[in-house]
Amino acid sequence: MKVTRRNALTLAAAAFAGSACRTPVAAETAPMAPAAPDPSTIILPDRANFSPKGIYLNSGSQHPFSKPASASLDAYIKHRAAFDPASDYSLNSDGPIEKFARLVNADPSEITYVQSTTAGEQAIVRSLGLPEQGAKIVTDSLHFFGSFPLYGELERQGYEVSWVKAVDGRIRLEDLDRAITPGTKLVSLSLVSTVNGFEHDLKAVCDLAHSRGALVYADIIHAAGCVPVDLHASGVDFAATATYKWLMGDFGLGFLYVRKGAMEALTRTNYGYYGISTFTTHLYPFDPPGDTPVDYEFSDDAAGWFALGTHAHSVIALLNASLDYILDVRVETIQAHATTLTTRLKEGLKSQGFDVMTPDEARTPIVTAVLENARQRLSPAMKERGITTTLSRNRFRPTVSVFNTMDDVDAFLEATGSI
């Protein structure tokens, strides 16, 4: 029996529970959620399809749901609450995989669901056999700070980790050139930095790393959906993202990309039933005879290597609408709108005397500035004006999206100028 992601849950339940297995969620073949808005009617800033309260400059932390995505989620919740046998509801669980593949120029077979960006990154590290005696890892100071303990622990175990430091808010290719020496197994970075919005030239990094025999992993959570990403053209071997930022989804579900040519470097460390391609039991009534309890094979694709068990259906419902929206509006349009706003933010903050960490040339929706005790000093002004943004201990980071206006930016600059 051939197994796909669509019927894996049904098959596994039947195998372990025989004829008493539960009925799966309705056949997941075609979406029944509300259609995405007609892109010809969408003009950015888009205030018609989003309704955040106050001034929301925090999409780099959590993106508001769009109205079409909320409607799609509501349809899923209504179905789950009732399981109406007369309903023709369909979740379309493979839809987000296929739509995300189009968004980042990858094959759907190279993408599987993961719980989060971090889960994807750590799965790659494990499947590369790390830690491995003599293997070297290169990362940089603008990579996601939540990944620092991963590489810090490998370093504590005695493995060589090279930390490339930022210069003027950028990771310089010449510094990576010096760090990626023969024997380097993995280069791990964030395509767009959560710290300050710096964007790597991913193709240049991959060309350099591959010339030294190293593979490249990219965290793309601050790129997918807001700046153009072409995974095939870049040559990157692995990439991961969660969906709750500019993919406009929610916590608990993300995507892992594994380049077809890079699969040969992996060692299997995951044995999930969502990754199987064939599955035949020899234990239950009317099963065919066999010498083993079960015969199975894993598919030779990203799901076969990394898919585990069930994933968040509620987020799939959101993504089926939000990815339609992004594909229709086009990332290039989203980026152009954001760049207009971030250019004003950079200029305004500099004129107020702030040290802006974000490079002038960055075309990402993130602007970061340094301010000692930023959270304490800026919170009252932001609260007074109804502004939601990221305030850290010694820096602040407004992030923009499709619904933000120049008035939002001016209100933010009024707040920063008041301290």
C-alpha cells in the first residue's frame, strides 16, 4: 500500500487499532475555506484585510491574522466542533506545503512540516551526525540568539565552532571566507537577522561554503513572506522557518527545506509514520502473512527524513488562506511597501540621535536602534500612543508589514522623540 502525507494518519490508526480506528478528519484533498481576496483590489497599505488594534509595529514578533485567514480558521473550528457528517469541509493539509514551495522556489518534495524553526535546525544538526570528532561549524553573531546554546553546547563538548562577528551591523563575506576552512561541515546562519534586519547574500555564502566542502543551513523566519527568497537559486542545503511572523500563520507549525542533493549527507535520526511510503502489517485479522510484524519503507524526500506525527491542523487552516494572500499580492510588492516605511524609520531615528543597527541598504522590514534601558524608557511613550512594538533591554525594534502606514511610522517617531 502506498502512503502519502494525506493518508498516513488514517493508515497508522488502522494499523494499531484495527477495525476500531477512528474516522479521520474529512478527506484532505481540496480546500473549502473562503477564497483569498482578489489581488487586483488590494492596495498597500491594506487596512481592509487586517484589523490590529492601535498602531501595530511588531509583525517581526507575531503577525496579526488576516480576515481571510481568520475565516478559514473559523471554518476549521466549526468543523472540529461538530464533525457534521453532511459537511463537505476539507482541510487540504498538503496545500501549505505546495504554496510555500512556490513562494520560496523549491519542490514540494523538499519541504516538510516541523514544529518550529529551532526544531528544524536541530533536526538538521542531528542528522548531519553532529557532534562529530574533527568537524567544524561556522556561525555568526547575527544568527538567531536562540540558536547560540546549540552551538555553545557543541563547543563545550570540545568541537570547533567559529563565531564570525558583525562589523557595522553586517557579516562580511571576507570574514566568512577566513572562517570557512577545509574541514568545515556546516555553516549556520539567519538569512535575515532577527537582531537588526541584516540580509546575507545567500548564494555567495553557499558558493563559498560548497567550495570548501561545507553545507549551509539558513534560518529564513525573517525572510519568508517579506523579502524574495529563491532557495534553488541560492544553492542553500537546508532552511527552516516557523509561520507566525510574515507568513501570517501561528505558533506550532513551520517548514523545513532539504535540498534533494543534500539528502545523501544525512543519517536517519527520525522514524515518524508521516515519513513512510509503504506500510504493511502482519499482525491483525486478514493481514497478509509475513516474517516480520510490519514491512515498511521511508520515502526519499524531506518528509521521509524528517516528518514525525500529527501537526497543527488549525495552523494549516490559517496558512491555506495567508499563503494565498502573500502569493497573490507578491513578496516584491510587500517588500517595496515595507522599504518605504523602514527608510523613513531609519532616517527619523538617526535624526533623533539614535544609533541605528540596521544597515542603510537593508530592504527588510526590520529597523533596530540602540537605547540603554529601552524597555523602561520607551514603554510609557508607546503605551500612551497605543503602539505595540519590540522593546528589549538595550534596543528597540519596530517591524512593519502590509497594513502599516506612514502615519504609523510618524507616531512611532513622535514617541521615540519624546524621551
